[in-house]
Amino acid sequence: MRITFVRPNMHDGRSLDAMQPLCFAILQSLTPSGVRTVLHDERLARVPVEEPTDLVAMTVETYTARRAYQLAGEYRRRGVPVVLGGYHPTFLPEEALRYADAVVCGDAEGLWPRVVDDARRGQLQPLYRQDGFPRLDGPPPDRTIFRGKRYAPLSLVQYGRGCRFNCNFCSIRAFYGSSLRQRPVSDVVAEIRQLRRKLVFLVDDNIFVDKPRAAELFEALIPLNIHWTCQVSIDIAQDRELVRLMQRSGCMGATIGFESLNADNLRQMRKAWNVKHGGYEDSLRVFQEAGIMIYGTFVFGYDQDGPEAFDEALRFAIRNRFYLANFNPLTPTPGADLYAQLEQEGRLIHDRWWLDPAFRYGHATFHPRGMTAEQLTAGCLRARRQFNACASIFRRAWDRRTNARSAYRLGVFLVSNLISKREIRAKQDRPLGSSRELPGSPVHA
């Protein structure tokens, strides 16, 4: 049996900042013996849909849904069954089944071997679910699926899944519920040793869902002498010793969701804990004194945001010499409480923006209260461009505590900022998917 894994892009072009899609290494490790597999990543090269195969499996994010459905249609016209999984099909299985033969809801562990067995027998079921959440102590991801592919020079490693917070714009809690699971620390350390790479991204949505276990992991990473980055909630700054332990274990950078500088907005998004223990500046000082570079993210469009919000956040990010920053229009996605709220209020611009050929990347998807949708789109783009302007890059680079702590750090800073600058130009205003119409579904129409 031959299985083709496909990672669709947001559009049918190439991207230059692609990282290894870890989910396919996980699927590869779960695939029964005797099955031949291949991965086609559309971010790197065209997907050869004419290549013979017995089953296609795609992971689908909301931004890649339209393109995934188009590719699925091309395979199905050739008589090849298609299985879709990931966040988007889990939240909208009825939609996904219009374009595929089967949908896997939730985690693949515990389900994928059954999908493969059913496909071998020609008895794919439309929907695969499981009760509860599987343990994470299975085989390590099998990265042989990435051989010969040119990804960004860092390795993605997952320690745990889930988040203890429930922000109204985020769908993580809807996907994982209140389940907070971690892999055995010894398994994570063994995986990183085997990678033989010095730069690792710990992809957990929040590495601090369990502080004692996070500390156990950091202690175990110290002998590996690696550089690593992660995603964290800013409240961890209250534990200075743990932040210093992060630095000693090799933590070089952290992505932090600031989201807004307005306390009322934070309350509206159920993220008031961001400033529960004081202002952002005090928390930032803890990370920066430990030498940790900051990648800050902001969203705009909550009720207290007016046209001045963009410049305020921009000045804040430059003043604090962030390594990188994202300034995004608030975007309601399936599974998040925000989407249901805006839909009920009649404020959505598109009916399912991810499928609408009129939608453009980086554009507002709803009508905010404090500005027009056009102002929301333009303000985010202006902030991105100004943050990534040469003068801003130069000013932010010279922080000897963080970005310029070493020649290696400064090199990473400059390369990352140049890539960010280029990707803004490449992605803004592009439609999702290709110009081809979405296919119909002969099976699940």
C-alpha cells in the first residue's frame, strides 16, 4: 500500500520560511509496517497529484482549508481516497466531508492505524473519533519522512499538548478540552539528542501548563548544550528562578502573546491575567535580564481598539527591542468562542472567510466597533511594515542583553528579521487557495 502525505500551502505558490511539519513525522511513526509513504509539502514544491498512490492524508489548518479542498478534489477525480485531519476538520467535519472521503477528529494517536487498516480493506469510514485523549508516551516522531527536503534549519519538538487558559479568540481549549498532557522527559531528551541539531523549537502552545514538569524538562536539557525557543504565557515572569533556569537550559527566545495594551480588551478576550501581577514592562525585564529574546504578538479589533492602537503597540515593541513581532487583525476561527459571538452579532464580513475567494490574507474578517474594517486591515499592515523597516531592525538589534548577546544571536536576529520583512510582502493581499473553483463531492454531497 502507498500513502501520500500532503501539507498544503495557503495558496498554490512556494514559501521560503517553511519549518518541518511535525504532524507528519508523528503519522509516519504510527503507520503500520509494510506501507510505503511519501510527503509532499506544497510550501516547498508543487504537489504531483498525478503520482500513483492508494491513499492521501492531509493536515488542514483554517488558512489552508480552501487549498486543501482543491487538492483533495484533484486526487478524488483520479479515484484516490482522501483523509483530512487537524484542527479545522475536527471543528467542521461536515464541511470537510464535502471534499474528502474521511475525516479524523482530534489526535491521530489511537486512530491512524485503524484508518490505514480500513483503507487497505477498502472500507474507510466517514468519521473517526475516540473517547478521551491518548497518552503521549508512544514512539518518537519518525523524521525520515523529511529526508531530501529543505526546511528552515531548526527542529520542532513537542513536549506537551493543551493550555490551561481559555482565551475567547483561541481554539486550543476547544480541541484539547481541559486535558493537559506531557510526554516523558526522558523521551523528549532522547529525541533531541538524536536530532544532532543545535536549534530547537519546543512547539507546545504553552510550555508552562505544569511548572514542576517544565522545570524537570529544563534541568534535563542543560547537558545537551542546545539553543531552543518556545511559546509561553507572560505570567511565568513571576517565577524568576524558573525563567533563569530556562536561560541556563539553552532558551534563547520566547513567543509571548501580549495581544493588547488595553486592560479592557484583555478582560474581553479572557486574558486579564496577562497583567494580573503588574505591567508588561516589569515582566519583560525578567525575561530580558535572563537574556531571552522576545517575539511579541498583538491582535487588533477588540472593542476598545481605535486607529491609535497600532502605533501604541508598535512603539511598545520597538522601545522594548523585541526580536520579532506580529501585528494581526483579530481573526475569528472555527472552534473559538469569538467566532460564534461575531456570527450571532451579524458582524462577519464573509460567510466562512476561509472558503471565500474574495478574502485576502491579512484583511479584516469582521466589522470592529472602534474603527472600520478597512482601518483594521491598513493599521496592521502599517505596523508590520514599520516594525520590519531597516531603521527599526537596526535599533532593535543592539540590545546586548538579548538580541546582540553573542555573534550567533545577532546572526539569528538579522536573518529572522529579513525573512519576516520578505514574507510580509509575499503574503499580504493574496487570496487563499488557487483560482480553481472548489470541487463538489460525489460521496458526501
